[in-house]
Amino acid sequence: MKKHLWVEKYRPTTLEQYIFQNKEIEKKIKEYLNEGSIPHLLFSGPAGLGKTTLALLLANHLVDENDILIINASNENNVETIREKIYGFVTTLPVDSEFKVIILDESDYISPAGQAILRRMMEEYYQSARFILTCNYHNRIIPAIKSRCQEFEFKGPNKDDIAEYIANILISEKVKFNIDDLYKFIAVGYPDVRKIINLIQQNTISNKLTFKSQQNDSHDYKFALLEFIEKDQWVKAREFLANHLSNDQWEEVYRFLYENLDKSKKFKNREKWEQGIVIIAEYMYKHQFVADPEINGVSCLIQLGSI
């Protein structure tokens, strides 16, 4: 067992350390900090992209720690929590700040009834409290809350920025690494930065980052699939996936193929790459309707291999 988790040890504590996904979001966040105030905010997007980290950085920069309330809505999501815990917090004056900040992590777990009560609080106590909501599923937040928030959709930072961030971690930990191997771990975990850091730590042995062939290991099929793509072994790829994947995993395969198709020697040709992307798009669309996702996925790989 490791003595510490790198994902926690190297969690950004300043905005300078934070990896923004684009310059527009970075500019807007810094404007809020210069003004010393924020509107209600809604951060949405997949797990591991830094939504909660950014919410904490903002809150800690703007207000005293005693004026921050953090609630994990995946655990505390009922009407009573909204009425009692949050209401009790927003109805008292800030300790040493102009306003209070309530961070509702995974707010898409809050029931519609709870969200309705939350919406009224956001409206009524705007002068004394600001809400920062994070969620994975944007569509689960009611329109009345969305209309009261400045929304930011998180998709995934630049891979080169992730590589630089993680390389600094490895250097700090005195770990030897090959940059090509580092990018392979990024490809497997992207866009989940938290997962990438965990994978890096798990595969650091005797202070060396090691990327091993995992074609016989179904723990994370993306390692094997990446290797098959790089070697243009499309028959082996479809056999491996057919033997190791459940039906609910096939949808993410198409996205992974889209992200990494250019790593294939064959698909470095622009014309062939474009043909491949059209094929992936076609089968990703069919995935929504087919009775057997495995047959659909295998058919996609057969077509990619035949180009």
C-alpha cells in the first residue's frame, strides 16, 4: 500500500496549479476573483475533471473557512437536509465575509422536491449566500435552478497540460518515466484526471513508471485496446473486447476509438482516418437501437480493420 494518495497530495491549492480546460473559463473565473464576488455557479461534466476542486478554490479564496458549507448531495439529498442544514446556514450572518458559500457536490442527486426548495433559497438569500453546484448529469438539474446560475460545462483539459501536470508529480516523487508511456496512461484515463493520476501511482514500481501489456487482463480493457490500435491488430481487438466487455461498456468504446484512432499506423493517413471516424459515428448511433451491443461493436471493428 502506498503511504499517501497522489490524487490528494497533489490536489491543486491555488489557481496557478489548477488545470483549466480552456482560456475562456480561466478568464471568467479570474474576473470573479478580481471582483471579489461570484454569482450562483453550476459546474457540470464527467467525473474527475476538477469541478469540486475549482469550487473549493473559489470558496477558499473569497470567504472565511467558517463561511463555507460543503454538502455531498449523493449522501445528503433529501428535503430535510435542504430545509434544515442549508436553511440554518444561510439564515445566519457571515462570520468574517461579505457572503457565505454553499458547495453542493453531486447536486444531480438532489430530488426534484429538494431542488424546488433549493431554488427558492437561492433566490431569497442571494445577498448573503452564493451556491456552487457540481453535477455529472446536467439534465437532472431543474430549469429553474439552471436559470439562476452561471453554467460551466467541463469536458476535459488539454492532454499536453495534463502531461505537464503529471510529469511534475512524477518528478516530485523522483519517479523515472518515459514520456510515451505517460501519454498512454493519459489516453486510457482521459478525460478523468483523477483516474489518470491513480493509474500512474498504481503502475509506479520501485520509483519507475511501468507500462505493461495487459492483453490477458480484463481489469481495464482500454490498456489492451490501445495496444491493439497501435499495432493495427483489429482481429485481436474485436476478439478481446467480445470476451471481456459487458453490454453496457460498448458505448464508451466508440468514444475511446474516436480519441485514439490516429495512434494506428494505418489511420495516420488523413483520408483513412476520416473514413474510420464516419464508421465509428455510424455504429455509435446504431448502438442506441440494437438488441445486441456486442454484435454491433464487433461489426464496427471489422469495418475498421477492412479499411
